[in-house]
Amino acid sequence: MTTPLSQSCDAGVARSAVGRTTANPNWTIAATMLASSLAFIDGSVTNVALPAIGKDLGGSASDLSWAINAYLLPLSALLLIGGALGDHYGRRRVLIVGVALFTLASIGCALASSLSALLASRGLQGIGAALLLPNSLGILGSAFAGEARGRAVGTWAAAGAIASAVGPPLGGWLIDTVGWRSIFYLNVPVALGAVFIFLRYVTETERSEGTLDWRGAALATGGLGLLIWALTSWSTRHEVSALVGPMIAAGVALLVLFVLNERHLRDRAMMPLALFASKAFVGLTVLTFLLYGALGGLLMLLPYLLIVGGGYTPTEAGLALLPFSIVIGVTSRLTGRLTGTIGPKWPLTIGPIVTGVGFALLMRADPQASYWTSVLPGMAVVALGMAGAVAPLTTAVLASVDERHTGTASGFNSAISRTGGLIATALAGAVISQAGPQLVGAFQAAALVSAVFAVAAGLTAYATLGNEQRGLEKQTDRADARRG
């Protein structure tokens, strides 16, 4: 497989946030790809490791859900403050801190002697990822202009897909031959390489003035935490305990207070509500939540279904996911270029609808039947649809805001995607708590829900993206030209 870096971006249109031309834009892309791959690999490989973790450390279906949610919860809740920290202190500096924290937490996961220790380290991983992901995209948004930005984001998305593709089969092989702890050691050499390139070749971005919205971060984290805790408890136990209702009410109340806090702070807010005056930005937010909520639940459940219901080894389950990421990795750069030519509306309309068709095909999935006829067709169609949406979505979000808000906007969009996956994972406990035919039936029901969500995401793009979004892209290109 050829590396995405073999197709370089035009150096003449690569600019840093302070208006200086980067010596070699490929180093910027390489550094952001390596840093982001930490989160991409971890997110894909841990799903394959769930049965082995449960067997070694023990725990119920709810506990296994928390092995995912303990990471996704701080990641979702803190992505906004992570982007704001990058805007305030410099994106390169904050990203390096995030990479370091993620790496130390990964070592903690590998050394965990109990489920509680693993969950604590997973939470620290989520905090590190919340610092590195939005600033990775923010650096790309600042360093490239015009069509080069679309190509750079497409390359970044392709690298993420390739990392996600390598993660499950490599992780599955390590689980089978060495043990599940080894998957967390994978992050160490990748992190060291990323930090070296950032320190040696990538310049710091311009810093914004103002104070940070710590109160908003606390309200968002508390609100999401209570909601996810309640949903996880309900979905795995199949009953409403006395605490579920109050936790949901308290979570909603904290999120309402978060919105009121952001409204009061205006431009000083962690999430400036003025961004939502754009119909396109609102549409992209809804699309992201629906599409990644649908995807996150199925990507967690499919390897679990194959291992527990079909007797697959972790390596085989990892290989079963390989076509999904390969298709996205091969085509994301192409769709990034296409978006620069025709705009994001049609890729973001057709892509999610095709993804929905793929989810519908996965309703035929049977772990006891042939993988080639019951699983692969649906996975291939889902991959084709997502390939049409990943790069255009990222490019559209970056183009929909002023450059000073790119860190915040990318952080918010990443937060929405992880929140969708977080809620889906919490509800997925209702599936992994089943066994036998009930497990297959629950998975098929989840696939149907995912299909509906994906189609709704495509219709949202059709209804909200149009001349307004094209205008935003042209406006951004003109601003980039003036800075040059």
C-alpha cells in the first residue's frame, strides 16, 4: 500500500497561522497523521479486545461497555476545551501535551491489574485524545489554504482510515499471540515519532487572547457523564433503577446550564453560540451526530458478535473489519479533491445514504454463516458510503468558520461525533448482554436503527447545505489569499 505522503500538497499554498510558508508541508501532514493515528488505532483495536479483557479482568456487560465509555466520555466532553486550549496557548504545544498524556495512560492500561485501574487509565487516554485531536485538525486548517486544504484533509482522513484498518487485525494478532495488554504498547513508538516531528519541523500557531471557559467544560463533562452513566445502566440491566431518572434529569439540567453559560460568555465561550447562526454549521452538526452515532455502535458490536456468537479469534475479527478501513483509506483523498470542485452538498448527501444501505445489508449478518456472504457485502457498502462523507465533512466544518475558531469548530465537530458514538456504545450494552439467537437478533435491530440514522444524516445534508455553504468556502479561500 502506498503512503499518502507520496502525493505531496503544493508548497506554494501551505501557510502557517502567522502567515509564514512552511518549509515542507509534508512534515505538517505527517505529524498530524501520526498524532491522530493514536486515537484512531486505539478506538478500533479496543473493540476487538473486549472479550479478552472481560475474561482476564472479569466484569459484567455493563463493565465491558465502560471499557469503551471511560475513554469516550472525557474525549467527548473535553474536545471543546481541548480546541480552545490550542487556540489560546498554541495548537502545537497543546497537541504535544495531549500526545504525552495519551502515551503515559496507554502504559497504565497495559499495566492495569484490575478493571478499575484499566478504566482510570482509559479515562486519562480520553483526556489526552481530547487535547490532540482538535489541534491536529486545527493545525491543518491553519497551515493550508484553498484546494490544498481539501487535499491535506483528505490525506489526513485517509491516514486515519489506514490506521483504523491496521489496528484491528494487528491488535487481534497481538491479543492471540501475546495478550490484550500488548495493544496499548503500540502507541508508544507512534507517539515518540509524532513528538519528534512536531518539535523539529512544525511551527507554532498564533495564539488568541482571552480567558478559558473552565465552567463550561465542567458543566459539559458533568452533564454528559450523568447521561451516559444512566443510559449504560439502563441498557445493560434492562430495567429502570431508582437512580436512572434522577441522573438523566440532572444531566439534562447541567447541559442546559452549559448552554446558558455559553450564551452569557458570548465570544469568550468555549463554544460560541454565534456559530450556530449558520444553517450549514447546524446541519453539519446534526449530520455528524447521526452518522457517527450509527457507525460507532455497529463498529463496537460487530467484532463482539463475531467473537462471542461466531467463535472468531480476535485476529479473525480484526481482519473482518479490514475492508471497511481500506476502502476509506484508498478513496478519502479522492473525495477530498472532489469536494474542492463540486462542494460538500452532494458527497454529504449521497455518502450517508449509501452508508444506510450498507447498515441495512448488515441486518443479514449471521456469525454462524459465511463471512463472505453475510457480513462482507454490508461492510463494503458502509465503507463506500463513509468514504464519500469523511473528508468532505471535515473540510466543510473547517470552511464554515473564521480561522480563529477553527480549533473550536473542529473540536466541537469531533465532540459531536464522539458523543454520538458514546451514546450508541452506552445503548449497545443491551446487545452485548444477550447470548445465542438473542444476540444475533439484538444486533440486527441495532443495524436497522443505524440504517435509519445514516439515511437521516444524508437528508439533513440535502436540506441544509447549498449556496450558503459554497459561499462560506469561497469566503474562506479569499481570506486565505489575503493572508498570503
